Amino acid sequence: MNRQMMKGNEAIAEAAVQAGCRFFFGYPITPQNEIPEYMSRRLVEVGGQFVQAESEVAAINMVYGAAGTGARSMTSSSSPGISLKQEGISYIAGAELPCVIVNIVRGGPGLGSIQPAQSDYYQATRGGGHGDYRMPVYAPASVQEAVELTQRAFDVADKYRTPVMILGDGIIGQMMEPVTMPEYTAPAFDRSWAATGWKEGCGRERAVINSLYIQPDVLEKHVNKLARKYAAISENETMVEELYMDDAEYAVVAYGTTARIALTAVRRAREDGVKVGLIRPVTVWPFPEKAIEDAAGRVKGMLAVEMSLGQMIDDVRLAARDRCPVRFYGRTGGIVPGVREIHAAIHAMKEEL
Amino acid sequence: MAAPAIYGRPKFLTDAPFHYCPGCTHGIVHRLIAEVLGEKFEQDEVIGVAPVGCAVFAYNYFNCDMFEAAHGRAPAVATGIKRAQPDKIVFTYQGDGDLASIGMAETVHAAARGENITIIFINNGIYGMTGGQMAPTTLIGEKTSTSPFGRTAAANGNPIHVSEMLATLNGPSLIARVSVHDVKNVLNAKKLIAKAFQNQADGKGFSLIEVLSTCPTNWGKSPLEALQFVSERMIPEYPLGTLKEV
Ligand SMILES: Cc1ncc(C[n+]2csc(CCOP(=O)(O)OP(=O)(O)O)c2C)c(N)n1
Ligand code: SF4
């Protein structure tokens, strides 16, 4: 497909369709409505199914059903709706089903605002649902990257049989940017686990899509198996971008659209002679701990910049292991931190450290 | 020559022994479903969804591909399955807490969409699995562990008549209430369960069969008293019959 201007939400939806997603279940909420709207017409063209569910709870459980048959399935929502999906996400993780969940984050808590925010970081990266589980979470910083990460998300979901989240924000969802849809071919995955109809002698075990393990020792074994999977995901799937870090004396750590604004601020500070670089986690779980830890040994200080009161900063501090001080700048409530403010925060860090 | 078998395990039941209490009619309903499925379909044509409730382990009993759904979400899960596997017969098996309380929205909307699935709804007027709390279908006057003085409309709200409610919708093709408290009713229940599955096979859309069922354990009754309770107390509140058929 040629390069064309696309809104982030629509680009994510089209990327999913190109990746072979044929089942979408959603419920309206701003600022992600373009995803279900796009899917409601596009999936008809490609012989898929779109259901406007009665709630986010129902939508994620429809995903559980479709994903349990091995079909590439997706749902999308924004913060309050993602809270409602947590039950289903936990069950999907427990039952080891592949699917993609898009969260176009808005300000919270509660009904909050409809403006962009990054205040769902804890929920996304700590497993917002109950139980011992993890979930890969991709945080795109451009519409093009949102497209690529959406397609990668489907592959990672299938490879590890896990729910995967795209953690965007209102800016990514609403922004129009030039996009090139990649040529996508789905790798072959084993789907012999899926419930597609079984009979004696059909060559596989009867499928039971389930997260109930009533015997504690059996559940512990199951959770330990999940833990090994999460270790493999951390090992193989962590993504991070580092810019101007080679000679950096300071580092800004930011993800998603905040990282783009921070990059402009970093460049300005460089013009002022401050040797500062940018570390941008592309996966926020698994968090790029090694990149942060290595950098923390080289720089005088780090500045976490977020559209929240400061949530990712906890991961930065954990990874930095006290090798350098970590400072914070953020705006919350749906307010986007500006280049000038971040630039000032970089200078303040330099003055202090 | 061995005598020909005239009664045996339907192919849609595994050989796992049921865990239900003595006198509980969950087992009868399982058997009826399995018989009907076996008479109509091959195993690989059917996918079932178990609830959260006493029938949570139904996935161990129904001998076909099965899902275990979150509490009340079986109709949504079945919707996802049916959309992805439209040629399969998809059914859910749900209790009254599951279907009529926490999962009411999923139930009503699957019915309103005319989702081509079959729901077997076990109305035993109580939360069996969690130890006998009040259900949305508990009769006025009945004592449960969370309505210890007996259910009153003022304190606890009124019983919900699920089948009557769903019968007002345009989506469903068949809504019927049956009982399994005696042989005649068991045979009739089987007939309606068969019709519900046939409707799905014929593409007619949503069907729900409400089965009045017993919970001797949490009702504090013997199996026999429990069957009497169904005929004397439950049926007057929840009259049997076909409430909608198109
Ligand atoms: C979200 C959630 N809430 C509560 C429970 C606890 N729970 C398990 S079974 C059950 C009630 C089941 O009652 P019913 O659906 O009437 O089925 P029965 O056990 O009577 O067959 C409840 C409340 C749960 N598992 N999940
Ligand atoms: S608790 Fe009640 S519903 Fe559950 S198995 Fe026992 S008798 Fe049946």
C-alpha cells in the first residue's frame, strides 16, 4: 500500500486487518471511537465480524470466545473501558489465548477527561487484572510505529499465546500522519490447542479453554509455566530506542508521544551544549531495564517525563539501581507537557546534578 | 451373544463422574443435553461453554471442545465463538446467579442480537456453589444465607422472571421453561432442548430453555422434598411452557 495520510486510530485498525484480524468486539468511548467505526465497515469487506458489544466487559469476553478458536481477534477502548476489560484480560492470560487490546489512554482517575494521558501505565504494566500474570505492552510514538507495533503485537500474541496491549494516548489516536502499510505475511503458528470442534481420534486432545486450576499444586505449576513464558518474552521481545546517548551525560526517559516532545527538548538542550540523550522504551512491559541500567552507570542523572504524576519513573528507578539520581517532570489530567517545560526541566537537572 | 445395550453413556458425556450432590438435578439436565446432542450432531460439530457456579466443571463432562467462561459472561463468550465458528453448534449452560444476576446484560443482549446460540438456563433459586446465598430467582419468603429472615420484596427485591422478560424481545426464536421434577417433565424438557438445538442448526437464532432445578443441599431438603418444592412452590411462580416461538 502506498504512503497515505491516516488518523492513528484508523491506521491501527487497518494494520490489524492487514495482519489478519477478522474479529473485532468493541464499545464506544472517546478518544478511540474511530477504531470500532473503521472496523464496522472494513471487516464486512474482508468477510470478518464486528460486534458492538453491550459493554467493555462483554467485548473482552467475546474476544475470549473468538480467540479461543484460534482466530486473530481484537478489542479497543480507553481508560475507563480498559478498567472494565481487566476481568477478561486476566482470564485470557490465564487461559493463554492470543489477542490484541488497544488502550487509547485518556486522563483519569474516574471519568477523568477525554484528553491524552499516560496515567494508565501502572494498570497496563502491572497487570490491571487479578492474578500472577504479565502482558506485553507496546507504546508507539508515531502513527507509522503504531501500525508496525500492532502487527508485531498479533505475532507476539500468537507466538507466546498471550494478550498483548497497544498503549497509545489520545494524541496517537487522533493525530494524522503519513503511513506506509508494511507488506505483512503472518508466520505459521501452531493452533492445535484451539477449540474448533473435536472428536475422538481427530488427532488432538479435546480442547478446554480454561483458567480454573482448583488444585493449588496444579495452579502453581501453571503459573510457573506462565512465568517461564514471561521470562522468554523479557529476553526476546524488549524494545527500546536510544537517541544521542553515545556521549550523553544526562538522559531523558520517556515513552509514546511524550518521547517525541521530549526529543525536541533534548535537541534544543544539545544546541545549548548540554550533553543529553533520550531513552525511549518501546515496550513498557517488558521494560528495557538493561538499557536503563547501563545508561545509569554512565550518566550524571536521568529525567523521567510522563503525562501523569509519575508512574514509569518507578521502573526507571528500579532499573537504575541507584547508579544515578532520577528526576521527574510531568503534566497530568490530560495536559500535554510542552517542549519549553521539558527543556527547562533538563536544564534544572543539569544545574542540580 | 451379548444383550444389545438399551441404555448407556451418550457419546457427548465423558466418563468423568459428576460431582453434583445427591438429588441435584444438574446431572439430569447434563444427560438430556448430551442425549440430544448425540442424536443430532457429531462431536466435532459442537462447542460448549461452562459457567461459574456448580456447573463450573461442565467442561469435564461434555465430551466436545469446551470453554470455561468468567461468571455471567458465557453468552458473550459464546458470541465470540459463534462469530468465529459459525458452522458449529454453540451452547452455554448457566445457573441463575450467573445468567440472571452478574450476567444479565450479556444474556439480554445476546438474545436481542438474535445470536444463533442455545442457552440452557438452570433456575434453582439459589447460589449453589458459594453456599446458598440469595439468587435473583429466590422465591419471596425463602430463607437463604443472605436473606436469613426470608426474602421480602422490600428488603431484597423481587424474583426475576427471565423467560418472560426475554420473550418480549424480537431476537429469540425459542424461549421456554421446563422442569425435570418428574418423568413426564423430563421427557418434555428433552423435547424442548432438542428443539432449541434444532433451531440453531436451522439458523433460526437465539434460544433459551429455562430448567427449574433443585438444590437439596442449600435448600436444606431431602432429594424428594426438593422435587416437591419444584412442583408445589417454584412452578406457581415460574409457570412452565413455551413463552416465545417463531
Ligand atoms: C466475578 C465473580 N463473582 C463472584 C464469584 C463467586 N461465585 C461463584 S459461583 C457463584 C454463584 C453461582 O450461582 P448460580 O449461578 O445460581 O449457579 P449454581 O451454583 O446454583 O448452580 C458465585 C457468586 C465468582 N466466581 N466470580
Ligand atoms: S450445591 Fe446445590 S446446585 Fe450445587 S451440586 Fe449441590 S445440590 Fe446441586
